[in-house]
Amino acid sequence: MSSKFKVIESSDEDKLQEMDRISKIAKLNEIWERYFFDMVMRYTKEYGTLYKLPQDKLAKVGLAGIKYICSCRDVSRENVRLGIDEPKTLKQNQYRFQMIDSIFGVLGCLTLRNFVNTFPIEKYYKGEKWEEKDYFYTMEVLNDMDWDKPIGRDKLSELLWDYENEELRHAYIEFTTAASAIFRAQTGKSIAETWCDNMGIPTYTEDKETGIMKNNRTGNIMKPKKTSHIQIVK
């Protein structure tokens, strides 16, 4: 095996393309933020409350809201990748939770038919093969619902667990992440950790520098096993 390696450095063109990509993510976030809040303010002034909007306007507000939340997520992911992300404060997580909850409230006012038209089900059909949710699974869930009746806020939460749409999935993850962060700030534990404690399932905290795992309940320490990928050939 040759001991010589060729180091390939990023060209100026590559760097410009990367800067352009990041700039587009930030710009898209600004566009959706302005579009969403302008629409909310305009319709609130006209109708008094968003929940009284006709179905077509409800769909516009709901779609813009989900697009805005997903664009915020994209910005956060880039900040993490660039190493400039800062932990969100309790106030920020509460705002994020309330914002997404209000958007879900609007979506709950949509009829199922208009909801599906606004957020099409992903055309993925291999769920049965891989034992996962897909288009057919989602349709089975929808077939038990009234397509011409408003979904309702509570029912929407149940539906989002089974609804295959990437943007809605990302928005719901942001919602549950914010809820868990608020719960941790109030109790010292996340929702998942609390559930594991109640079920008697151990949880662990990892020291990122040493790789040592600590059992949060017993305090026992697990040292990482050293593995070698070198084999001695006789």
C-alpha cells in the first residue's frame, strides 16, 4: 500500500458555492418569516381570529407556517454544522412551542380533504417490505376519518404520528423537541428520560471526551471497550 496521500483542498469556486448555499438557506428563512407573519397580521385584522378563516385561507396560513418552521430548522442545522449554534433558552423554547402549537391549531380547522391537498402524502410504497409506515399505511388511517369535517386540534396530534409528509414530520419533531426542552428546564429531565424512569429502563450520560457512560439511576460507570480493526495474518 502506498504511503503517499493526495490532499485535495477546496477551490475558491467550491467555497463560493458553499457560501451561496448557506446564503440561500438564510434568505429562504427570511422570506417565509415575512410572508407568514404578514399574512397572520392581515387576516387577524380582517377576521378577528385565524380560526374563523375560510378553508382556502386556512390552508395558506397553515402551509406558510409549516414552511417557516422548517426553514428555521434548516438555519439551526447549518449553525450546528458551522459550530456557531447556541443552546436555546427556556423563553426561546416556550416561544417555539407556542408558535408551532398555534400553527397546528390552524391546521386542525382544515377539513381532512383540504389538509391532504395542502400537504400531499409522500409517494412511498415499500413500507410493508421494510415494516415501516408508507402511503398505504397513511391511507388506511385516513379511511377511518370523515374527509369533509374539520380535523380538530387534538385529533391532529394523533394524525401527525401516522401521516407521511416530510415537512409535517420535521415540524412535529421541532414541536416535541421544544416540549421536551421545556420539561427538562422545569424538572431536570427530558420527557423521554422521565418515561424511561417510570418504566424502569436505565438511561445513561456519556462523557464526550472520554466516552465513559454513567448510569443516571445507579451511578455505575461503563468504560468503552477498545476495539482494533487490525488482524494478524499468519
